[in-house]
Amino acid sequence: MGIILDNLSELVGESLLGWIHDKTMWTYALISAIILLIAGYVTVGALLQIIPSQIDKIPQTIISTILFIGLIVFIEVLILLVIDYLVIKRALELKGQKAIGLNIIRYLSLIVLHIATAIVAVLSLFKLKILVVGITGIIVLMLGFIMFPLSIGNPSMFWVIILGVIFIIAGIILLAIYLVHVILNAIRLSLAYVAYVEEERSIMASLKKSWDITKNDIDGIVFVWILIAVIVAVISTAVSIPAVVYVGAASETAMEMNLSMISMDPLYWILLIPSYIVSAYSVIVSGFMMTAMYTLLSKGKVIQTTPTLKPKEETFSQNQR
């Protein structure tokens, strides 16, 4: 087994509960919950603007609603990106390690890092020979589709159809294999964010650091992600039961109460608050988990929190290591 699986219980426990003594982490969790709640409320309100009574305006309404929701999601992601940074920085500090401060240049670099991670994973830039599989799959698939028009109306070209089907199947198989490698690439690059926050490495150096330290622990990383995701999902399902029960009861007792009335009911949103708290909890757990795995793989031991460490004020313009 790899390092991750050898330290599975410590890593999972650290990710789920290792930070709960820290007031700073709870502050980040509260901010995340508020952001998620506001974004959710605004999004639901926007979706309810599409009502059947305005059939003639539905196309324009749908387009404007999609654009508005896209803007809300974009803003939400930008804010949560800062929260992710703060969580990772605080997790490193709880270990007694230094981490870079955040300013506008570093913030933009973090955005570029996320984009670069996707590009490197999709193009398999750290394992170019695998890219040949993807390119070959695309070419073979295109050849398969090209063969069909050539054989239309010509019975003697039936063999071309058979060959085209074979090419299409082969192309799909090759692309499926490449997709698996893209996912594996993404897993190996997933700790680049922590590597950057730790020492402000360059974009490619951060990606290479993550790629190197995760080489022998892909299975462990996937297992931890799945395990923690299942735990959080179970908690989320449990706390959402009151809201689900309320919707069911309201629908039965008020026959004329439509979806929009229920969705914007203040009591319904109050019952949803625990779900958003769990969502915020998952944001903290995710950042702490990545930091714990990074520390474990690069240093050889799990992050140990330090209860006596006092919270530090975070400012967007802080520019120190």
C-alpha cells in the first residue's frame, strides 16, 4: 500500500475533525455558508422567472436567466477560490509551516493555475506518449464516420460500412482509454494548489510538484476522496430531511400552492440552512484534506493541528511569506 492508505484513519480523521478547534476555520466556514446560501436563493429566484404563463417570452427569459445564473456562479467561484486559499493557508499554519500571503497578482496566478491544471490534464503534457492514444482515437473515429457517406447507395461498398463500424468502435475505445488517463492526470495534479500556496512556486513547478509526489498514491487519493464524499453526502442527506418533509407536507395540505410559493417560503429556506452549513463544511474539509495529503506525501507525516496557535488576520492585500 502507498503512504495515503497506510495512514488512512489519521488522514480521514484529520480532514473531517482536525480543524474544529480553530476559530479561524469556523469563520471561513460561516462565510462559505453565507455565500452558498445567498447564491442558492438568488439562483432559485432567477429560475422561477421562467413561468408557463409567459409562453411568448420564454426563449428570451431562458437566455437572460442562464446568463444571470452564469454570472452568479462565476462570482461564487471567484469568492470560494479565496476561501480555498485561506483554508489551505490556515491548515499549513496549523502545522507550523509558513504560507504565502494573498495579493491580486497571486490571486490571478491561482486562477491561471486552475486553468493550467485542466490543460495539462487534458493534453497529458507530463505524459505525452498517452496523448498519442487520444489523437489516434479521434482520427480513427473520424475515419469511421467518413466511410458511411462513401458507401451510401452503393451495395458493392457494403464492406466499407463494416469497416466504418469497426473504426468507430475502435475510436470510442481509444478515447475511453484516454479519458481514464485524463482523470488520472487530474488526480495527480490535484495538489498543485497547495504546492503554490506553500512556497509560491511557478505554475508549472507547482503542477510538477503535485505530479511527482502523487505518483505512487493515486489509488489512496481516490479512496480518500470517495470515502469523505460519501460521509459528507450522508450527513447532507440527513440534515435535508426536514426541508424535504416540509415540501411534501406543504404540497399535500395546500393544493393550490405551486412550486414557486414553496421554493420562496422563508420557512423552507430556514430548514435548508443546515444543508448549506454542511456544504460549507465540505469546502473546509476539502481544503484541509488536500493540505493533509500534500503534507503527508511531501513530508512523510500527517498534518497535526496546534490548538494553541492563535488565528491570524487575513487581508486580500497581504504580501508576505
